[in-house]
Amino acid sequence: MLAVVIIMFFVFLSMSVPIAFVLGLTSLVFIALVKVPFVLIAQRTFVFLDSFVLMAVPMYMLTGALMTHGGLTQRMVRFIQIIVGHIRGALAIVNVVASMIFAGIQGSATADTSAIGSILIPAMKKGGYKAEVAAAVTAASSTIGPIIPPSILFIVYAVTAETSIGDLFLGGAVPGVLSGISMIILIIYFARKHNWEAKAVRATYLEMLKGARDAILSLIAPFIIVGGIITGIVTPTEAAVIAVLYSFICGFFIFREIKLKDIPKILLDAAVLSGGIMIIVGMAGIFSWVLTYEQVPRLVSNALLGITTNPFLILLLINVLLLFVGTFLEQVSAITIFTPILLPLAKQIGLHPVHFGVILVFNLVIGLVTPPVGSCLYIACGIAKVKFERLVVTILPYIGAIIVVLLLITYVGDLVMFLPNLFK
């Protein structure tokens, strides 16, 4: 029966059926074959979505939309540009740093690509960068979004693995920063090699202070949100609501860039994105039940342990598997499917659920910048108006840098667990 499930899954996937329906239809066929009551579909969907934690997802999506429309993102980018504008490759560095700060507010890679890309890709092209370089830096840096807290993918993993969201958020902070630093090092190397632009004169202290004044509300937002979660003042869901209110007050009352006529579109955009995620989570909940029913976690564990019992090699095999999965499977569904399969094995070789969660998400977000699915690649392509093939070749060194960080956090567990242990 498992063979039928796998065949059906890949048949639907090859037909370009949306992933939510691939999961739902495959589960429906399986349930019909094993003669389980169809009411199970509604039951499992409700159980998986009936989570206080998942309420944070639409709130963070709405935060991203409000920030973009409200001018917070633009002010943040301008300030970073003032600070590092004199460095060769400044606009590319601004792109990465802006993604790191933006990640600390809303935690979505595609939202990052759209928001930061729409501002910086045209600016980079105007500054003399090739279109594919501007798109590659934007897409690669957007992978930081789901790693630095708060993160929508960590929320989905926490619900699936029944582990602490606060610990996951803390665990993702250092890997996210390391990922950003690795890209900045690569940018500095390429900037010197290819003689990328640099502002001739360093900004004066007065210019820096003026830029800081304009951007201060954008810059303190991550500290308010993440700080509230770390100190235990608010839950991640409550922090998401605070983020929405903060972004709305700044955009509507302070900067006055959000008008009443803009609000319906902002709400609709956030609702569409959130609805897409929730449908996938619900359908993936049914599919994960199917895999558990067929004892797939035990089969995978036995198969990997049959190859080797060395934890080092098992972790390497898990990374290879997840990197492959991330190239064709959407991240939310991949987390919901593979967490029940691989988490028991990870625990068996001594991995903490938080450490494994960071490894899992880090692997899967690389899929956002690898073909054929690579949604961030397509968004960056559209903004930069560059051929997909040229972008794929240009982004390879950045993917290599991200994979180096992945191996570091896989085998040096303290990089992930240091902050969660510190704040216990």
C-alpha cells in the first residue's frame, strides 16, 4: 500500500497539481483503499489546524504587508545604505543586512524577496550591478528570513514536533546571523574581484544620525517582538499581534503612507498568503497520518541505521535527503511530512528536537533558491527581468556558502543550542 501512496504522490506532483491538493488527493485515495471512514479527513485537518500557535502565521504575513506599504522597509534600507555605502559592494551588503533585519519582524522568505527586491534590485541595476547578480543576492539573502526569529516555518515545526517555539526562535538566531555573514564575506570577495561600485565619500555623522532618526522605528521592531518572546512577557502568537499593531501605527499614524483605501488590499494580500499556508498545513496533517499508519518513520529509521550506525554519517544522509526534498517540495508540507519520519531517528542518535528543527528548516529553505520549485528565484527573476538560467548559475556560490553554514550548525550543536540553554 505504501508503494501506491508514493506512486500517487509523484504522479500528481508531476502533473503540476498544487501541493495542497497533491497531499489531499493522495491521502483520499489511501483512505478509500484501506476502508477507513472518510470522516477522518475532516477530523485530522481540524486537529492539525486547531492550534493557538498557528494563529501567529496570518499575523506575521500581515506584518510584512503593513511594513512594505507603510514605509518601514524603505526607511530601514536607506539607513543601512548610509552606514555601509562607502564599502565596495555596498548595495549588495545592504541587501543582506536588510534581509536579516526584515527577518526579525515577519519571518517569510518570499515576502522578504518581494519587499527587499522591489526596492534594491532596481537600485543595484542602476548602480552598475548585472541583473542576475542583483537577483541572486536578493534571493539568497531571503533564505535568512525563515531562520532568524520570528519564523513561520519554526512555528509549523513546533506544532508538528510539539516543542518550544521560544527555544526554536532562539536556536535560529545564531545560524541566521552566520548565514548572513557568510554571504557578506562572499560579496566583499566578488566586489573586489569584479570592481563593484562604492560611494566615494563616507557618510558624515550628521547624515548617519538623520538616517537613524528616520529608521529607528523600523530598527527597534525586531527587538520589541523577539525580546518580548525571549523574556516571556508575551507568547509568539501575542508577539505577532503586537507586530501587526506596531506596523499599522507606524505606517498609518506616524509615516502616513498607509491610506484607508489601501487597507482592504493589504488585508486581502495577507489573507491569500495565509490561506495558502493553512490549506497546506491541513492537508499535510492528513498525509502525515497516512505515513504514520504505514509505519514509514520506523522503515526510514531502519533503512538509515542499516546503512550506518555512525551519527556523523546519519546526519549527513539526513541533510542530503532534506536538501533533495527541498528542491521539489514546498517547505510547510515538507516539515509536516518529514518531522514525524525523521525526528524519532534524530532523537535516537542524541539530537535535541530544537537542534533537529533548525537543521530541518535550514535545509528546506535552501530549496527556495534551487530549481525546479525555487519560489524566491522566480520572484527575483520577475523583478530583475533576467533569464532563469543565468540566475541559477550566478546564485551557486551563495548556495555553497549557505551549505557550509548548514554543515557547521549540524555538527557543532552549540551554535544552535547556546541561546536556548542560556535563557532557560
